[in-house]
Amino acid sequence: MKRTILVSFIIACFSLPVSSQTGYFMKDSANFKQTLLNKPFLNTLKMYGVAVDTARRVAYINSLQTDNISVINLDLRKEIGGVTNPFGYTLVNLEVNPANGFLLVLHSKNEITTKAYLVNPLTNTTTGYYNYSSAGVGGIDFNVSSNLIYSVDGTKIKIFDGNNLNLIDSIPTGISLGGVKYIPTSNKLIVCSRNLMSGSVVIKVINVATKTVESTHSISSSEPLGYLEIDIPRNSLYLMGKTRIVKANLTTKEIIDTYNSTLEMKKILLNHNNEDLIILSNVYYDSNGEYGDWGRLYKYSFGFHTLDSAKIGLTPNNMAIDLKGNKLVIPNMASGYVDIMNLSAFPMRDPVDVAVSLDFIALSPDKSHIYFVQRLGGSNLIKYNRETKTATEFTAGSWPSVVLVDSAINRMYVLNHFESSISVFNATTCDLLGTLTFAIDEARTDAISVMTYDKLSHKIYAAFPEYGKIIVGDGLALTSDAVISIPGYVYSGGKAIGVLQIAVSPVDNRLIVAQNDSTNRVHIYNTITNAHLATFTVNPWPNSGTSLQHDMLKYDEVLNKFWLGNVQINPTAPYTRTTIPYDDLSLIGYKNDLSVLYCLKYNLNTVKVLKLMNNPPAYTYIDETFLFETKTTALPVSYYDMTTNELFLTEFNYGYFRNYDLDSVSTVGISSPVYTVPPQIKYFPSMTSGKFNVELDKVNNGLSVQVYNTLGQLVMQQNVGKLEKFTVDLNNLSNGIYFIKLIDGNESLNSFKILKGFFH
């Protein structure tokens, strides 16, 4: 389905301008999440953590690619706001304290939790944190009536205040713990061992009042069953492992029944409404034609011994249950959608779109439109009208990774990663002309495939890292011509973007393939015969330790050479390598009069353009020009139009687009971090309502309040003088994200982000 929506504009990332310098003129910019989804919230891309507040009817979804946690209304099935992840852009586990709705955010790495924050989502503020003393952090449960949090920390159960995560007490158990559950009817805790002990799972019942172990039980098992659930009305206890579930009597601990799975179970939930077990498996994939890294959801009933199953979204890794609505919330890591499933009508589900990604860029032949590949955000392409500022979505294949345009024959080629195919479109109308399929299995991992194009022969080349194969197609005849191998290449996993990089020299009929791994190897092929000609190494490997390493192989049509970062490579034997005297760069291109060479610089989240005089081999330094700061280490996606000296950049994970004119300069803001609120400044009550109070312990010269929007524009200023207590009223501003800056005289005291109206 196509959607056309008016674009809104952005100039800066969500950061506050504090100074300025001369930079390139920005001709255009857009926030495509607001454009396509009509949502003024941050992107939530590559989702993992999920938690449900069933009483308040919201779900929380964590993003790996941004520092945002989306808030979704379960009844309306739509995104209504966002909460800042206190750990930044990383995977976290989420839990909701049902007593007050506070969000417990736990940093997890390799299934080891090391720290937790407690966040009030209504004010988007952290109320407390705790550093675990052990790597063996396990289950969490809540005492709603007393507003307490019980959390496993190694061999101990830690008891926390549910308002501020202050440690109240600690109960030793003598065993390495897995799950913990609170039994309110008896004021007791039940815990289980993380690992097997003498071939058994150890269960302990603890009296909360006396903080003593009342009883110890053992259940024989062939594997660890470290996850624990209880069903008090049915007097049942569930112990869960990777392939086995044991149901036991909660009182006697005697086994009632067992379930053994042939697949590894990634997540298991108990539906207390009917005693169904909801099981998420690692993958569901039968054969070629599935087109994706799908998950499989099972519903198992111990009472009837029945098993239902359904294929669900792209790379689901987690889920949470809404008991009041009898719904299941499943974030899909690789699609930008959150599925909300009605468990009463299994497997019917409604997708909620929370993300847009801009993963690759191409220009239409007449330059009136820009095409963006949307891979992580939902397997679509975006066609953006540069004059009307409108955008339309259309579909190619599953997980498109690259889009290339041949203006001479008015064709557009889209590489579909999960299909190992290439869709061919009319580059003006976007009508599908055909699909190239190849004798290669569909891609199954997120080692992203890449594509290049020979505009003289109209040959297409695409590399698939997990198979070590290059596919060759004819872009004019729309035929699949060959599949060629990379000698000695072994895919070792990781490095989602840029594992293999390819480029082509039409002049010398040469294809170059760079292995972005520990081997530092480069391969050269003859594009007429597809013969492998040479393999050599490049030492040192360019851009080591920077994100530029993911996209650094380029073809220089002016010199007829390849660039690998700052290394020039001759396409023909003896494949001479020349290193230019500047580190950490990726070629952009030449000014149209060939006087200047532009290179992209990206380090410490700062995007710059390096300008060099085109006088090889010296390449005399001219200057470096700041463009913007990013909030993650993900490399911006770039495209350069030499005829107009325009640079197009996207922050693909945030859905931001910027278009710079490298012939013009203007004054641009330099952003600074959002600092922690210092203790001498207090804010109250909720800062999301639009009106809040500020109290300081002292004012030296005279206080002013400045309010900036996400464009970096000053939209409100309030002169307070020497008042130490005053009110800031934002009700005349529309709902959205603002940045507040407090200035005492010429000194900046504090700056912070406001999410106005996100919960109203």
C-alpha cells in the first residue's frame, strides 16, 4: 500500500546548539518517521526489550539502534510516546513495577545483567539505580501491596524500594539462583537454582518476614530449569529450561506433567487466564521461499496436551503478556514492527509500526526524486519528491539492502537480502520490470549483502557474505548470468554491514572485493570472463576501529582507481597500492571542476567533510567542515552528486535525512551533550504536562530560560532575573520534544530534554 504524506523538517539531532561555526549550506532535511508514520517520537529500531503495564494499558519496547524506549497503547494499538533509555543505545531487559508503573531497565550482555535503573515514565526521569554485586543476576518479581522489588543477585535475593531502587535488605540462599516469585497469600518467596545440582533443580521456600529458608526441595532433571513461574489459583509451579518444561504441585513440589520441545525455546510465558504456555522458538524456516529470518510461536496446553503454532515476524527475540487484555506483545528486531496478538484468536495479530530506516540512497534519473531503501524499518522503498516534500512507499522484496539507478536506461535495481534476488524497476514510474533470481540459497543472517553496477556493460554484481558468493546479472536483458566464489573466504559471523565490500572499474573490466575481516584480503576479478585474477593483503587495514570501515571501498572514475579508505588501488596488475597521508576517511568524490577532493570523516559521533586539493599524490589539506553530531556510532549513509556538488546523508537508524550543497556555506550549530540535572536544581511536578516549577539554591547574576525545538531554533525565552523559584509554562507550544537551557549571566548551568505531552 502506498502512503503519501507531507514531510516535516529537521536540522539537528536531538541535541542543544550552544555555539556555531561555518558549515555547508543545508538545502533540505527531513524526519521520515514523522513523514511516513505521522509520529513525533524517536525511532525504535532493532527492538529487543519489552514489558507490559497491564493496569495502565501500555507496553514498552527497547531499541538497540537508538536510545529510545517506545510507549504503545495496548487498546488503541498505536505508539503514544517515548522514554529515554538510561543506558543509551543498547539492548536492555525491561520490567514494569505494577505498584506504581515505574520501569525497571536492566542492562544485559550475553545474558548477564550488571546494572539496573528505575525510571518514572511519566516524567522520563531516573529515580534510582543499583549495581549488582554478582554476574549471576536472575529472576525479578514484585510485592504490589508493599511496593517492593525482589531481584536475584547471585546467591542472594535483594529487596528494593519500588520508588527509588534503594536496597532495603538481602536474603542469602546458599545456591546460585535462577528464578524468583513472590506468593502474596503466604508472604513467601519461592526460588530455584540457576544450574543443576547433583542432577536436580533445587527449590527453596523463603519466609519473607523472618528472611529464612523454610524448606528445600529437589526435582530431577536432564537440563537446568532456571526460569520459574507460579499459578496460585491452580496451585501450580512451572520450571522452564531451553527444551523442557516441568509442571509441579506448588505445595508438595511433586511433578504433575512435563513438556519436551524439539526446538530450543527462546522465551516462555504463562498465560494465567487459562494456563496456556506461550513459547517463542529461535527460528522458523523450512526452505527457500520463506524470505526471512522468521520466528515461530507455540501455544501449549498442559490441560489438553495440545500444541498450536504460527509463523511470526522477522527475528523476534522477546515477548510480554498483557493478562488484562489477553494479548501478547512481540517486538520484531528486523522489521520495525511490534505485533500485538489477541490470544483469544490465536494467531491473529495487529502490527504497530514504530520505526523508519534509511539504509541506502539513490537519485532518480532527472534528480527530482530520491530513493531510500528501508531494510530494518520494514522492507519498503521510499520515493521522496524533492520539490513537493512528499514521500511514497512501495515494495520490492524482503529486506532490501541496496538501491542503484542507471539513468541511461531509466532502470532502478534493488537487492533483496532475504530473497537473494534483485528487483528491477522503471526508475521514473517505479513499475516493476522483472526480478533476477540466482542459483544461491536465500540469505539467513544479517551479514548484509552488497551490490555494485557496471554502467558500460550494464552488469550487476552482488556479494553475499554468509555464502562467500558473488552473483552476476545482466541489468539490460534481465538475466541471471553467473555465481562466482571468493577463494579461501570463510564467513566468521558478525559485522552486519560491510562484511564484504565490492566495486567495479568499467574501464579495465575489473571487479574488486574487500574482506572486512582479520585477513585484510582483497580480490580482483575479470568482469568479462568472471575469472579470479589475484588476491593480496592491505596492511595496515584502513579505518581500523571506526565505523568508516563498514563502507570504505569506492571506485574513483576520475583516476580509474579503487579507494579502500585512504589506500588507492590500481585495478590492473601489479595492483599498486598508494596510501594518502590522511587517516580515517571514506571517499565522497570530486568537485565538478575537479579542483577539490571530498572525503567523509566520522569519529567520536561527529560527521565532517575533509576537503583536499586535487593534486595527487600530495592531496594538500584545505580544511575540515563540521556537518552534524550523531547519537550513535552507526555510520551515516552517503550519496554524492558530482554534477551539482550535493552531498546526501542519512542517519539510517533515526530516519533523518540531510542534503548539503558543498558549494555554499552557512552558520551551523554545534551540539553539546544533554547533561545530568545537578543536585542544586530541582524540577517539579511532571515535566511532560507543559508547566513545571524550577527551584535553585542560588542565582549569581540573572537567570534566563531558553527553549529550543528539534530544529535547534529558539522558540521561547524567559528572563527570570534573580528569582530562585519560578514556573516555566510551555502550554503555548505544541506537543513534542524540546530542550531547555538555564543560563545564569553568561554561564550555562544546565540543559535537558522535555517530552511535552507524550502521555496526554
